[in-house]
Amino acid sequence: MIRNPKDIETSNRLISRRALILGGAQLAFMGVLGLRMRYLQVEQADQFRMLAEENRINIRLIAPERGLIYDRNGVVIAANEQNLRIVMVREDAGDIDQAMDHIRQLVKLDPEEEERARKELRRRSPFVPVTIADRLAWEDLARVAVNAPALPGVTPEVGLSRTYPLGGDFAHVVGYVGPVSDYDLGKLENPDPLLQIPRFQIGKLGVEARLEDQLRGSAGTRRIEVNAVGRVMRELDRVDGTPGHDIQLTIDAGLQNFVQARMSGESAASVVMDTTNGDILAIGSAPSYDPNKFVRGISVADYRKLTDDIFRPLANKAVQGTYPPGSTFKMVVALAALEEGLIEPDEIIRCNGFITLGKRRFHCWKRGGHGKVDLNKSLQQSCDVFYYTIAERVGIEKITAMARKFGLGQRHDLPMSGIAAGLAPTKSWKLENRGKEWLIGDTLNSGIGQGFVLASPLQLAVMTARLASGRALVPRLIKTVDGIENTAPEAPLLDVDPAHLDLVRAGMFAVSNSQRGTAYRSRIAEAEYQMAGKTGTSQVRNITKAERQAGVTKNRDLPWERRDHALFVAFAPMDAPQVAVSVVVEHGGGGSTAAAPIARDIVLQALYGGLPPLTAYPAAQRRQIEELQQSLELRTPKPGQGQPVKT
Amino acid sequence: MSYLEYSLRTIPSGFRKVLFLNWPLVLLLITVACVGFLVLYSVAGGAMVPWVEPQIKRFALGMVLMFTVAMIPIWFWRNVAGLAYGGSVFLLFLVKFVGVSGMGAQRWIDLGFMRLQPSEVAKITLVMALAAYYDWLDLDKTSRPQWVALPVALILLPTALVITQPDLGTAILLVVGGGIMMFVAGVHWLYFAVVIALGVATVAAVFYTRGTEWQLLKDYQYKRIDVFLDPASDPLGAGYNITQAKIALGSGGWSGRGFLQGTQSRLNFVPEKQTDFILTILAEEFGFIGAISLLGLYALIVFFCVVSALKNPDRFGALLTLGVAATFFLFFAVNMSMVMGLMPVVGVPLPLVSWGGSAMLVLLGAFGLVQSAHVHRPRGRK
């Protein structure tokens, strides 16, 4: 086929025209491309340069070292130990199952831990590192490090973890730390960025929680260059954070250990206060638990064991538990009456075993009655009728006012969790809270520390310390923060006639030192350290008329939870008080039998600064005491070697 | 035209042909390839392996191919155009059955010594077939519907095969490349206007009906389109690549961060950096100056092709040259647009720079055709 030249001409002209149009369009498009380049690379260059830097540079926080907690003598209560762990970043790790399988080949993974880690990986943002396994051995960590190229997004880390070398002794005081929860974050308005660090531990309970701000310290930063999969290429610079403040408690770890050991087997609480300055020397609650388990994440089974125990190991009975103070309240009632001039010190009141109010009888604990009773005898033998009588004279408002002076019915703000306010009732309180008028019978019950009155062991210790010192002592738990003494102003004298205080002290002395005293068995033989105290036995049930006629059921015949609470408060030495102690044994039976012996042992332990010599005890009891001392599982046993504390 | 019509006496023969090659074009191609070697060297972190060395070997092979193709008279290529087209369509069928999969698509045929990507070959054979078709077709029939339908079918056949691989980038190149061939060959502009209008109307209908009960696509399909059009809406998924690419480009600034100094590349933030996103590395390390220079080189290549076509009275040669130039243009225009965020990411390499064997060989082969058309063009005919 031959084409005529004219066609070829036309064809070429057409092609040329279209080719020029096409070329023009292409040129225009290339112009657009060039302008776009200019826009991105010249006009927006700074912004993209910044983004590139942001890409490249990652700021990582360095967790500061948490402040340590010491006892008053420098014994470490809470320390930090090295914790080797591996963390994973979800968005870098790719297939989580595959990564987990790989890690499992290198490190033994606890299935429960793994499940928890998976949950956390799902829940957290994809770029947040999540701890897969911690408390690893060096070899495990090394294996992971060697296999790093095959494990994107997985990095070995060395961190610090809290540890409590004294185990359960301080569980209720110091509490424990745990990983930050969403709940914790939600509570804070402006959360510290530190809290985003994986498994960052914050105080959950006790001193650890209440003094979190001092203990935590502030974060350091590390600027690192990372590649696209988040692997750290190099560290550019680093600013170390400031470690948290060390905290020293007023507690004596040795005494605390003794208190916990002495109460073991009971559901009990005890507080020891220095009567010269209000320092808490020991504050125990039994049974206790191992806070280290909580730091590591307690297993469900272990936690169930703690919550199912009827002795409630998780409760800090020393500050959270409130009990009717029973007869330990009688000092307050006596002082109220004395101050109001409604009773003379030598006034005799007759106790026939009960008094009658309208149709109701109010019984004394002693069936036949105490006969003629004066103030001293009323305390010594704890006559209830005496206190019914004077309580009726004084009235509840005056009694409560006196109770407040001694620190009852008010919250003592120690840096511990769940501190209870107790209750010193008034007429208006009952009307508001119970919707009923105050009855005179309520006053009578209050006169013997029953009814509405409630006090915690801490409050009872404060009361006793104030009785002993005559000063409005305020309990103190923190001795120093960051080496700076947490000084409290000297406690002012109580607005109570010293002569009246002396009368009450004498009555308390008689309790444990005169033959007919309710705690005579728990006297101290060492003349220098003689103790003044008061027993208390508070009912947790009502005794019916029928039961009273048939004879009140003995505590040991009742189920545990219906037995009376046993209480004892004491201070010693009588002449120059140094320590005040309160002991509450839940459902322990009688205060004289269950609580007083514990209180005496604690007082002696505190005064001797270690196990007391047997000569401090009455001769007849020494054998028994020796056995008891040997059976105690103390951390640092110092049998009989203790020296009196010099103050 | 049969070869008889070429005035053979004016056409160089034997090794003299070498002197009549379009040498500026050859030099431009070598320059662009060298830019590619440089960037691949940087991508490898300053090393010849794993990319530069094989790339140089391929380029050498490609040059041999180009010269070989150039030496063979253009009328031979016209005569085998239909065969080549048929062959490449056959290969596209074949790849469905014996193809090797990679990156979510089945595109390659393993030849033992190399992996051939038939869709790359198809881009050129389609241009050849269309050029031959319009060379054969009477000029006055060009715009008649039945003679328009045939080339449309020629375009759509390989496009359909490619789109099912799936390879959207190549499909676009085939359709637009074929369309340009038809436009240059002189098909009436109304056809193009109608197609464009229909396309716009369809897109408008798809989006306009969204959310109504007559909507044309399912909700999830709309979502996919959203992410496709605006990757920034999914910054850690589909948008990650383009975001990082733009950061790399932009952070280069006027003069770049320096050879081997690009942090986006060094630290692997840019994905596919040796293939589709290689421009970002060039732009990051050599800045706006580097990137615009490459664009300039590309523009010159297109320019020399267009000039060669305009000087070529042979209809087949001219159409072929323009077709190859258009295909080449589409390669870098689509690639640059997508890397700079002007167009969704469709997977088209940067010609002669990106790592990849098939595209390099096919392109150099195509420039061999351009050279052949240039060398064997009728001269001084009466």
C-alpha cells in the first residue's frame, strides 16, 4: 500500500499539532511538579525539618530512684532493688503472638503474667512499652539482648523495684507500691508524665501512698535517636532526674517487730507512743501480710486467702479499727466529773451490782457489787456502778468535751491510709445520725465506754500519752524527710487540773500494782519501771435478762466473733512516763487476761530497748515468760540483753 | 508504509548508524541512571551492595539492548508490533498461572536468571501496536467509531489483565498512555471530551449519592476510597508512608542535608525507599536543587523525544517516539505526584532511578525503539 504524499503531509501536520499540545500539557504538569517541590522543600522546609527531628529524636523519661524509708535508727524498711525485665512496644513488635512465641523460647513466661501482659498490650496505646516479664535473671536478659534483631520492638531493661526487707512488720504502716492504674491516673488532674512509664510504681497504701510526692522524685530525660521501628540508635544526651526524698519514721523497727510477733495468733492491734514528744514508736496490726507480694502483683489465690481470713489481715486495725473503749474510757469520765466538781476524790458511792433507771437495770460487771467505792477503787476494780452514777451527774456533753481533750473522737492525721475518726457522741450527733433523742441511759452506757463511744487503738494510745504527760501530745510518724527533721511544736499543757490528773494516774497505778487491781497479774516487778494501766472489756453483744439470771455465758463458750474485745492502755514508768501503750485484742475476752499481758511485754520491750530480763517480771511468772520469749519469732533475738532506753 | 517507501539511500547503514544515534538522549539517559546509582548507594547506607552493583549491571545490559534495538531498522519493529503485543498479552495471561507473588500481587514470571514483569513489557508493546495500527489506518478513518473501538479494545485488554494482578499503577499508565497515543494519532477531541465528562460524572455520582439510600458503593468501599484519597486520615496505616515521604522531602530544604546525611532514610522512616519512594531520598539529601535537577533531566529527555518525533516524517516512527516519551513522562509524573502527596499511592517506580530490573530493561529497550526511529527516519525525501 502506497500512500500519497498529500496524506503524509496531513498526517505529519496533525501529529505535529497534537504533539505540541501534548508537549505543552506535559510541560505544564512538570511545572506543577516543580512548584510542588518548591512548596514542600523551600516554603515548608522548616516545618518538615522539625518533623524529621521529632521522628528521629525520642525523649524518654528516666524513672527517678524512689526515696528509701528508714526506721528511727536507720534500719531500712523500704528499699529499691535492681529489676531486670523485658518490655515490648506493640506497634514495633508486629505480630504479637509470634513475638510472644519467640520470647517464650528464650525466657520462661508465667502464663498468668503473659495473659496480663497481652491484656495490657491490647489496652495501652500501640507506642507505649509494656513489661512482658520482670525479675529476670541476667542470663535471661542476655539471651533476649542477643536475639534482639529477631525481636523488633522488644527491649531488655534494667529498672528498680521496691522491696520491703522487713516483710509484714510494716505492711500496715508503710503500705506498698504498685503499677499505676487507670484509676490512679483518673484521679489526678495533671498527671506527672512519669506515670506513663511502663510499670512505674506508685504508693498504693500507707506512707508510700500518703507521702508519694516526697518519695517519687522527678523524672530525668534521655534524648535518643531512634529508627523507624523504634530501635534506639544512640543516646544524644541525658539529664538525670532527682531521686525521691528519703523518709525516716519515728518507729523503732525492733520494737515494731516485737509488737507484731507478740500479737501473732490474735486479731489485734497495738500502738506505742513516746509520752515525751508524741513519737509513734510502734504501730502494729495483726495478722499482717507480705507487702512484697503486692509489689510483684499478688496472685488471685493469695489475695483470696487474705480477704477470706476472718482475722482480716488487710485491715490496719491500729488506725482503721474502732472499738467501744469500755473501761479504758473511765479515766475520761472521772476527769470530767472532777473538773466539774461533781465528785470529791474521797466520795463514797455504793455499788450493789446494778443501778436502776426507770424500769431498766444497769449492771456492774461484778454480780454482787463492789460495796463502798471511792475514785481510786473505782479505777482499780473498774466499778461500773460508780461510773454510771457520775456519768449521770456530769452529762454526755461534758464527758465528750473531756474525751476530745484527750484526742478521742477526732482524726489524728498520720500519713497512713483510712485513719478512723472514732466517735465521741453528743446529743445533737444522735439526733442527726440516728434520728432519736438522747436518752439518759445512753449517758450511762457512755460512762463505761459502751454504747456509741468508739475509739481506735491509736486514739487510745494518744489518750494514755496525754494522761501520762499532762500535755496535748500529737502523734508523729515522720521523723525526717530528706534528712530534715519534721519538728512539731512542743505540746501545750492540757487544760486540766494537774491534781486531778494525779488522782487518775494513782487509780491507774492501782490497777496493775495493788493486789485487788484488775491487772495485778500483769504488774511489772522492776521497781524503776512500774506501769500504770487500765483494763477494758467491751461487749459486742447484748446480755439479755434471762441470760443474766442464768449466769452470763463465759467468753470461751461463745463463738469467736461474739466474744468481748479485750483492751488495755498503760504508761510507764509511773514516776517519769516514757511510753504509752494501747492494746486491743479483737474478741479476746477480758482485758485483764488477753490484753494486759501483751501490753506489759510491749512496755518492757520498749523501756529496755530489747527483750527485758526475766527479773522485770513477778517471780511466779518468770518461767512462763521465759517460754513465751523463746517461742517468739523475732527478727533479731536479743534474749535478756536489752538496756533501758536513755532519753 | 512498507520499507520500500523509505528512501534507503539516505538512511545510514552498518556501523555508520552509530554516528546518527540521538546522542544527547543517550547521554541524558546515562546521567539519570547515574543519579539513580548515587541515590541507591546512599540508600544502602553508603555501600555498593545490595543495590548499586546489580543496578549498574542491569543498566549495562539495558544499554546493550538499546543499541541492539536501535541498529535494527524501524520497519522491522513496525512489522513485529502486532506479534509483540500478542506476546505480551499472552505473558500477562501466563503470569496468572505461573507467576510469582510478591508484595500482595502476582506480577512476575521467574525466568531463572531474572524475574520478568510482563506488565512492564505491555506498556511498550501497547505503544508499538497502537503506532502500527495508526500507521496502517487511513487518516480519514481515524475518528470513525468502529476504528476508534478497536484501539480502545487494544488498550483495555492488557489493562484488564493488569488490574486483576492487582497493579493499579500500571493500569493507569496503560490507559492514559494509550489515550495519549490515540490523541496524538488524531482521534477527534470530542471522544476525549466525552470520556473525561463521563468519568467526572461517574465520580460525582459515586460521591454525591453517598449517604443516601441510592448510594452506589458499600460503606466500607467508601471508607477505602477515603483512605486512598486522603492517607492522612490513617496516619499509622496507609498514611504512614506518604507522611514520612513528605517529611523526608520537606526536610531536605533548599540544598539538602548532604550526601549520606538524610535521617529519614538512614533511620528507615521512609518505606520502599529504594523503589517507589526513592525520590524522597534524593530530595532529602540533595534538597530542592537535586530534585528539580532530576525533573529537568526528565524534561530534557521528553523534549529530545518530542523534537525527534517532530522531525520524523515516518508516521510509525513519530507516533512510537511520542508514545514512548509519553509513557516515560507518565512514569515520573505519577511517581513524583504520589511521593509529593498530589496523588494517591499507586506504585509506579521512578524511571531509570528506582531499583528494579524489568522497568529499567523495558524502558531502555523502548528508547532503543526511539533511537531506531531516529536513525532510520526518512531524510530529504522528494
